[in-house]
Amino acid sequence: MPSLEMLIERVKRIEERNTRVEQSKAWETSVIRRTCIAVLTYAVVVIFFSVAQLPKPFVNALVPAGAFLISTLTLGLVRTWWIKKHQ
């Protein structure tokens, strides 16, 4: 049978892991993360469109960056629906 000290240490490790998981989940759904990815997507696409000499790279690069933002907003709704369906 584990000692009290071993059980306390085990609970402490579980709580630390739960904190890390909660922080990771908060980051995954944060507005800052979504904004950073959208800005980086926009910048990469502008560079690509410019190198490829496509017309209006600054305007046309809004499409993939905007699509990313829209997809992250709607996926939350789809996730909620899926969880309810599979409970």
C-alpha cells in the first residue's frame, strides 16, 4: 500500500499536469493564437503572390487569412455539436 507521502506526491503531479493541459487548451482557443496564425498566413501568401507576380497580392492574400479565421470560429460550433451527438 502506498504511503501517504507517495499519494500526496502523485496527486501533486496530477494537479500540475492538469494545469499544463488547461493552459495548453486555453492557448489553442485563444484569440492571440488565431490572430498570429492569420497574420502569418497573410504575410506568407503576400510574399508568395508577389514572387509569383500575381495581381493585387495584398488584397488577394486576405482570402486565405480570412478563411482561416472563419474556419476557427465555426469549428467551435461544430465541435460543440459533435460532442453533444457523441455523449
